[in-house]
Amino acid sequence: GAVVSQHPSWVICKSGTSVKIECRSLDFQATTMFWYRQFPKQSLMLMATSNEGSKATYEQGVEKDKFLINHASLTLSTLTVTSAHPEDSSFYICSATDRAAPDLWPQHFGDGTRLSIL
Amino acid sequence: QKEVEQNSGPLSVPEGAIASLNCTYSDRGSQSFFWYRQYSGKSPELIMFIYSNGDKEDGRFTAQLNKASQYVSLLIRDSQPSDSATYLCAVNILGRGYSSASKIIFGSGTRLSIRP
């Protein structure tokens, strides 16, 4: 099945640090990748939609300058949390859809990154 | 109105019984519907997806879709303790306008507990 690799799996860093999270589709080409954030006991909140070779589409209320998304190839998207603060601590999850089956739409999820800002 | 609504639960079901999970959505143009299972601290795992009205069965799982009522459900037969998790309903929401892409929106999830 389709595999999405996300790393790091967890990060602990000081306030003010920038953190980069990588999301790779290992055995398929991902036309679109999605970035979600999930706070404890809450559902996944879509942050942005990332299409290869174009600018990401951010959801309302998500700061573009704080959460930088790059989707330079069909197999890699990155999310950089710039100048992270304790309120950015959360579980960040990426997902991808298979270019070969654009009409099927199931998203394949990475294992998530638990970010803790001290 | 939320785009995708689920009862948060917890839903408690005895082992071996049928667990029934429900979801409603607001966008009549939605065409793709998904059920994911999420264990605590883990990423969602795809259980079923359905596009056409009616039932779709896969092992112990059956997804049911009624587009006229904007309703999708998941039945789990012969419930096992390992089925205890949060179940997320997800719906494909069509983009609005030229620059808006389609996207998947998740409900808040239903916590299911299977008691031995």
C-alpha cells in the first residue's frame, strides 16, 4: 500500500527555534499533500494544502509567514514552523494523495510529528 | 453548521455486538466519504471509503451512504476490544472558485469503547 514517511517523529526545542518537518511519499507520486494539526483530544484541523510546484493554500486563521510550506517535488513536502512558541506545541500530521488515482481521494497519512516547545 | 458532524461519544458497545457510528455533512456536492480509525497518539488509519449511495462491505466493516440525507455511517460487526479507538468521518469538500482546491474535512471523531 501507499506509504508516507514523516520525520522527525518528535521534537523538543526552545522557544524561538524554527523547526522543519518532512513528509515523503515513498512508493507513489503525490500530487497534493496536506498538513494538519491536532491538539489533545481534538480532531485534525487542516492547516494548508500543498500542490507540487505551486504555492500552498492556507486555511483561514493559519499564518502563512509562520508555517512555511514547500512542495518542491512530487514526493516531498516540508513544513517549517518559524520562531516556534509554546502555543505551537501540537501533533502535526501530513498526508498525501496518489497522483495515479486522483479521483479516489483517500489520503495516506504519515506517522505524525509531536512538537513540544519549551 | 459544521461541515462534518459526528457524535463525540464515548460510545460503549459490548464485545461481539454491532457498533454503529454516524456522520452528517453539509456540502451537497461532496462525492467522497471516508472513515478513519485513530488510536491515541497515532495517525489516522483508513478503514473504508465510499462514493456511491448504498452499502459497501469490507470484512467486519460496512459503510453506508445516503446522499439525499447527507448521511454516512460505519457499522462494525462482531466488535473486538481492539476496535476501541476514535473513528473519524472525513468528507471531500469541493473547492469554491478558481483558486480553491478540493479538500478533505474531518469530523471531530467518535470515541468507541468495546467492553469485554
